[in-house]
Amino acid sequence: MAEVRKKKNNNKNENKKNVVNNKKQKNTKEKKSILTKFRIFCNGVVSEFHKVHWPTKENMLKYSKATIFFIVFFSLFFYLINVLFALIQSLLH
């Protein structure tokens, strides 16, 4: 019984130490200067920049053509709908 109590007390003491260590780590993280934080941010940006999959020239041309096609198609579609509704409205009045 006494050994179980000692183990429980040791576990409680270790948990308290962990909490204190975590608080110390948080405090050291908060004490970084703005320039250090900015440098870390820039390093992260560069790291993510290298992970980006950049499209090839052929892919960009394909995507651009598709975008222009859809813009023209829907512009004409909505223009024709507008003209149709205007025609219907003029016939009703």
C-alpha cells in the first residue's frame, strides 16, 4: 500500500514539473523579438514556396483558353436571356 501511495505522489510531482516546464517553454517562445518572429515566418514562406507544384506553360495555356471560353459563353448566354425577356416584356405591354 505504501508503495502505491509513493508512486501516486511521484506521478503528481512529475505532472507538476511538466506543467512548470510547459509554462517556461511558453514564456521563452513569447520572449522572441519581432525580427526573430519575422525571420521564422519568412523561412516558412520560402519552405512552402518550394512545395508548390507550378503548372507548365502548356497547362497555363489550356486553363486560360478554357477560362476565356467560359467567360464568352456565359456572357452570350446571359445576353440572349436578357434579350429574350425584354422581347417577352415588350410583347406583354
